[in-house]
Amino acid sequence: MYGDLQNPESAVDAYSFAVSLYGKARFDAALALLEPLLFARTTDVQVFNLAAACCLSMDRPHDAETHWRRAIALKPDYCDAHSNLGVVLKEQGRLDEAEACYRNALSISSNHAGAYVNLGRLYAQLGRPDDAEAAYLRALELQPGDGDFLVNLGVLYQAQMRMPEAEAAYRSATEANPHDVKAHFNLGVVLKMQHRFAEAEASYRRTLALQPDYFEVKINLAHLLLNVGRLKEGWALFETRYDPRWPARKIAPPPVDFPMWRGEPLAGKSLLVWPEQGHGDSLQFCRYLPILKARGLAKLSIVCSPALQRLFETIEGVDQCIAPDDDHIVPQHDYVCLTMSLPHRLGTTTFASIPGTTPYLQVPPAYAAKWKGRLPEGEPRVGLVWAGDPRPDQPEINAVDRRRSLDARAYLPLLGAPGVTFISLQMGALTQPQISTLPPELRPFDPMHDVRDFADTAAIIDQLDLVITVDTSIAHLAGALNTPTWILSRYDGCWRWLHDRDDTPWYPRTRLFRQTQPGEWGEVIERVRTALEGWSAHERTPA
């Protein structure tokens, strides 16, 4: 089984071979060599330590914990074992026990840099950034210029939006280890977040030169290219998101047995469009469906969430809307295509080639009748959304949501605008009730308790003069309905809104109000308030 190895003649040889195998990420082979040694009458604690590390790398945390505890029982002052045991306990969510282990390690050796780094990671997870920073800085005092420690410090600063400090940490990490792909990648991320797109692109490409199969970098580079308007390159690279060679890919291929459409002629064929990511993406890219039908499709079907089904049934050329929870099996088609592959497959290479005709969604007549006369009288009527969907089970998305969302009270300067009737469009178990924190006389009318799907929301928006929203699916819904829309965009705004303009080729009646400093919404709200006060009747006239 291990023919590339010599037969170890002693426990020392076996341990040395196991160390070599561990370094090559052959954890199962390393553990196989160690297992006979684990039950010897005299076992070196380093054998337990390495066996535990192998188990942890093989996702066997309970075995790892057992081996580290045996090492500590054999040598109570074994500092590394205490620190490493803390790592496995932290991964199991046993945070208090993990902290105790790190403290034990430091009580044995106050100069154990690794224990300080582990403690810093724990504090970062616990939302104690000052304590985390102190721990990382102490580790760097003990091991100056350690690239891994610097990356951890950079991640902490990045999470706090301390971009210049994060950049400095990552640059130091790349100097310490020019081949550290994580440092180069993270440097590209913070450069992009500072709107230094050319430098960010260079960092991403340097990362890919070091590790060509680093798919997460490819996705980030695709977003950057789209952000700066290089649509042809961006859409092509964005196809990486469902590459089967990427084990951690976030977009799985559609669970059907017919082939992906890659641009083949469609005349007389049938095509199924499969959703991905959030509702906003589906709302933005469903504009391509009539173009597909115009290519001669005999049948065009779309899978969508039940919340979108009634609305998408109004799209020109769609023959069938299928909700994922339908009891019947998805019927056979000639091809399937992911929603966000449509711009690439249909040749959206320039801003002029974006299908920009609006409205491309219509309120179903039954929903229009349902909501007729249910909103308060008064003009103008302005819809408000102040927060997105937090998704706490998805840390990356949740982090973005925290940067894009506000508390309802942030809109108080707007709510005092004279002569405006405000309508809440806010959904969410945590965010919709924030209306009750507003002074009663300034609270917007809230019809959202009676909203069941996006067709309901569309019927409300269709009666409004303007929608003011953070970057959520409502921005796309309002834009698709051709309702004037003002989007409050975070500093590191989404790639689809580009980076150097306050309008968008995706929605002709949409305007962007961007943060000029990370996390600073007050100045944005003030600009929106000023614009609202000067909003003329002419601007409220449909285009």
C-alpha cells in the first residue's frame, strides 16, 4: 500500500516517515504508520500529537481529542498538546473549554506564540476584536514576520473594515512568504474593497499563478471584471462557479439528467432555466427569458421559488413555471441553463447589449385587484426598505448583509420629509418589527403582514412613485417594474452596480447613493434626504 516507502526498522523511522507523509497531506497513510506505536508500552508524546493532528485533518475530531488528552496525561506540561486540544474543542463549539486549554498552554509557557494565535482566533469568533488583536500582536512579538500570524491579523482587521491595516498585514505576509496564496488572495480582496481595482486584479492573478485551481479567486476575479465593466471576460470566468473540480463550489449543477446549454441552436428545442443564489438574481436575469424564446424555442420552462412563481408566469415567452416543491418530476428538456449563465450564453459583452427594456415584469391582474385602494391616499407615495436577509447560517452572506443593512431608525431624517406618504416594504422577523421603535407620528404605513409572495409586493410597488431601498431583491423588483428606485449602496458595493457611476445599465430609472466611507450611512441618508426634498413632479412622471 505504501510502496514508495522503505520498511521502517524502528519506531523512530516510522515516526519520521509519518511526519513526511503528514507534510504531503497523506494523513491516512501517516496514521497507519503511527497506530502500532500508539499502543506500545512506551510511547513518545509526539506520536500522540501527530496522530491527533492526522485525525483532525481527516475530520475525526473525537479521535483527535482522545490522542491529545493521552499526550497530556503522559506529559502534563506538554504545551503544544494543550494548545492543539483547544483547537479541536473550538471546532466542536466547546469554546469555554478551548479557552481553558489555551490558557493552560500559556501558563506552562508564556512565550508560546501558537497558543496566542489560537486564543486570538477564539476571541475573533466570540466578537472580542480588541482581545483578538492583542493576542495576535503578542504572537508576532514572539515570532516577528510569521506569515500565518500576519494573515490572521489581516483577517481580523478586514472584518472590522480597517482596510489600510489589513492591507499592511497581508503585504507583510506576502513579503514573509511570497508563495502564500492566502495572503495574496486576501490582499486582492482588501484592495478591491478600497476600489483599487487594477492592484486587486494583479493580486488575484498572482494568486492564480501560484495556484491555478484556486476557484474562489477565479470567482472574485470574475466579480472584479464585471465591476469594472469588462463583461465579456467577467461572464466567461464566472462560469467557474459550478466547475465540478471545485469541491467547495457554492453552485451545484442542476439535478437533472439532460445537458447544460452552451449556446447550441435552440430552434424547435426545449430549455429549462434553473435558479441559483438569491431572489434578486432571479429577478435581475429573468429579463433574458424572452430573448431565449425569440431564438425559436418550442418550449421554455423556468424553475423558481414559490415566492416568485405567480410573478414569473407573466414573463413573455415562458411556457411553464415550476416550483421546486412541486410534487411532479421536472419534465425532460433538451437543455438546462443556470439563470446567471444567461448573460454569457446570450452574448452580453457590453453595456449596450444588456436587455434594458422595462418593465419586463407585470403585476398579475388578480393581485392588482387585491391591492387596489389598500394603500393610504397621498402623493408622492414612497416605499422603504432598510435591511436585507441576514442568513446567519451562511457567514459570508451574513457579513455582507451586515454591511448593506440599516436599522429602521436610520431613516428618521427621511421620514420627516413634508408631504410624503411612506409605505414600508420591509420583510423579516427581526427587521419588520423595527417600525415599532419609530415615533408613532413618523411610522410608515406597513402592509407587509398581508404579503405572501413577490406578486403581492409587486402590486404594492406598482402603486408607488418611488422606492428607496438598501441593496436587496426589492431593488431588482422595483427596477423590473420600471418604478423609480434609489438604492443605498455599501462602500464595497455589489459588482452589478459597477463602481464609478450613480446610474445603472440594468434599470433605467434607478439611482445609486453610495457610501463614501466604509460603514458610514449618515452622509448617504443626508444626500437621499436632500434629493427627496428636491424631487420634482417631472421626475415622478413615468418614462
